[in-house]
Amino acid sequence: MIKETKHSSLDSLLADIGLGNAMSIVIAQRLVGEQFDSHDNNKEKPQMPIRGAEGMLVTYANCCRPIPGDAVIAHVSPGKGLVVHMESCANIRGYQGEPDKYISVHWDNVEGAEYQANLRVEIVNHQGALAKITSIIASAGSNIHNLSTEERDGRVYLINLRISVKDRVHLANVMRRIRVLPEVLRTSRNR
């Protein structure tokens, strides 16, 4: 573990933990592996949406807005606990080089929970086009949390939406419904 975390000695590693530069929970999980996730003998534990984060504060990164089904990694952040990012997030590029600051996590119990995802929709704007899009989102069982529009050129508009979804399958269903509208030129997840 000392070599993996690029420390010269055990005292150096312990000093980093004491200073808050490395989190003891991350080091402990890496030392004991999957055993750390096992449940205590017959004690009921509340189910967490992120496996590997039991007993820790979990927040989701606003930069990439991970949703169930995305490959994720957690960054240790003082005061925020584990901040869950998509593995492909540009803000954590090169995380493999800092094993003491990142922890491998996986989606687990996500039933009933909702997450926010960003969509970008490019449309030819005419009367009722935006109303159709918002109606489709509502009929797909999603809610709009934020919406902004920007004129590209003449009648082409870019709509940025933040919507609630249950997982990647739900998001794909919403996007598929939007794409079939004749006004829509392009739809993508905005990360």
C-alpha cells in the first residue's frame, strides 16, 4: 500500500491521513478489499445507491451528473465526503495516478430514486415546438428542473435542459421520444 500511494514509509502515509490529504476509509477499503463492504452480523443497514460508500456522505458531481448505469468513480473531498463522478469526466482525468484520493464504487440500490441529467436539444423553432418537447418530457415520467434557450441562427435554437431520470434507460427513452419530433435536429446528453 505504501508503494501504491507513493509514500516513502508508513509514517509518511499516516501523516498524510492525519493531515487530510488521504482518507483513512479509502486506505482501509483498499487494504481489506471487498470484505469491507460486507454487512455486520445480522444488523440491518440502510441500502445506499452507491456500493462501497457505506457510512460516508455521498454527493454527485454537478460537472458530469452521473446517473445509474454510468461507470462511476468517487473522489474524496473534505467536507463533501465522496463526490461521485462518471469515469469519463474531464474534471477527474488521470485519477488512476492518485489511488489514495479515489475509491472504486458501483451503483447498487437505486430503486425509486431520481437523478438529474443534462440534455441538449437543437430545434427548428416555430410555434408550439418548445411546448411539444416539454410535454414529451412530462409524458415520459420526467420533470424539468432547468431550461434555457439560445438562438443559433435565424430559426434554429439550442435548448439546454436539466431533467430528472431514474437511470440511463429512462434517459434514453426520453431522448428517443424527443428525437422523433420533426422540429428536432439533434439531441444529446450534455456532460
